[in-house]
Amino acid sequence: MDRKCQLITDTGCDLPLPYLEEHNVRLLHFSYTEEGKPDGGFHGTDDLFSSISAHDFYQAIRDGATPMTSQPSQGEFEEVFREAIASGIPSVYLAFSSGISGCYDGAMAVRERLCEEFGADIPLYVVDTRLASSPMAMLVEEAVHRVETGIAAEELVAWAEEYRYYAQTIFMVDNLEALHRGGRIPKGVAVVGDKLSVKPLISFDHEGRLTIIGVARGRKKGIKKLAEYYAKHRDNYICPPVASLGNADCDPKDVERLKSIISKDCGPVRFLETNIGPVCGCHVGAGMMSCCFWGRGPRVA
């Protein structure tokens, strides 16, 4: 069937590049560099691990690299948006959370300039998902399905702005130092937490900002808490049961353990597995795990 709209997203969604290409999703790219290092130090364009493996990326971080991310350039936004307008097909950009990035604001600035050129009614919509990584992957994947079954752009915008609050998320971070470096927690908390083997459990608030919702003593207990959070908050009536599991170069046995607990306690569920990409990986470090799903809500302020 002919599509009524086309989808744009960015590399903050952490979906595999072949999937996005297969479903004709246009992609905007974040990048990463080490500030103050010659030639940018450990640097690159986030291409969803097409030019570097997830293992090699996170091994560089384990070895001491401290990259920070940059949002897509104004030039890239303009190129992609102009092509979308020229296609004549209404387009919807599902953007990385404004709560942790200026990406959404950057996209809106370009859209406003294009409105001055083409008129205020250009068929180009920008949605702040207020999500990132695995929950954003889940939202984008469901949006792809809706686009391919004939949803119109305005309907997709309304759906995304509602359902972003039903995307429930819990992350477990392996090392607190990366969170300290990103300004999320004080240095003293990071030092004490790492000595005690405390694993912070993190979610997104209503505005798409990261918030610590608990801790676990040790990785095995943390994995169990991820599964318990899924069991408590899931809602299989919103969308078909899916658990979007992300990992930052974790031991595969950890992911299998999480899947096994969820399957045992909650019955049949489809697992959407993703690598945590550089956009989030730069800030949370190696070893992070996430469990995201359609759940009870919506999330509130």
C-alpha cells in the first residue's frame, strides 16, 4: 500500500541499521569525541555500530576513553528535512529526548527556518519522544508498524505524543563513574557506590530526564529487579507483549538470565534486543542493561 507518511529518527533509537534501512526510516546521526584530545581522541560518527563493533567501542571506554556526544548538525537536519519536504510525503521525526539532549531543539530551529521559506504548513512534524535508547527503539519500531499499515502523519504524531508516556523503562548501570562524569551524581557517591558494588536503577521521568529509582547490591540482584519491574508494571493490553532489552557489551549470560526470569514469571513475550549505542553509551559506560516495555501509566510529572 502507498504510505501516507514517512518516518525519520536518529541514532539515539539504537535499532539495528539494517532494520531501519529495510523499513525506509531516514536516520540522523549523533557523533562522539574526547574533548581536549588531539584529533578528537577516540571519536566517530554514531552509525549504530556499522563501522565499529559494540565490543570494540565499549572496550575503548573500559581502557580509559571518555568520549562525549554531539547532536546531529544543523546542516544534516536541513538536508534531511529538505529532502522530506521535496518528496511530497508528510514526514514525522521521532527525536531523542529533550530532557537529556538539545537534539529536539536543534531540529525545531531548522524546521522554523524552513517554515519561513516554504510556509508554516509544511508537512514536517517533530516529536520529542522524551525517550532514548531501548524505550525509544520500542516506540520507533511500533511507529514503523503503524506507518506500514497506513497511518497518516497527524495521526502518528498524536499517537507518539500519547504513547511515549506508556513506554516504561528501567536501566541498570554497572559503573557509577560514567554517571558522575555526566553530572548525574556527585563524585563521593560514585566512589562509595562502586566500593559497595551498588548498581543504580534508572528510569525516565515525565520530561524525559534520567532519574534514579532504586539501587541493587550486586549485578545478579540488579537483573532480578529489572525482571520484577517488568512483572509489576507491564500492560499487555496497550500493545502486544514486548520487552525491549538493551545492553552495553554485557556478558550474554546476563541477558539470557533476564530473558529467562521474565519468560518464567510472565509468560510469552517477544524480546526486542538492542545494543546500547554511543549516544547513551558514552554517558553510562560499559555493562549497562535495560528492560523497557509497554506498561501501566501514563508516566506523570
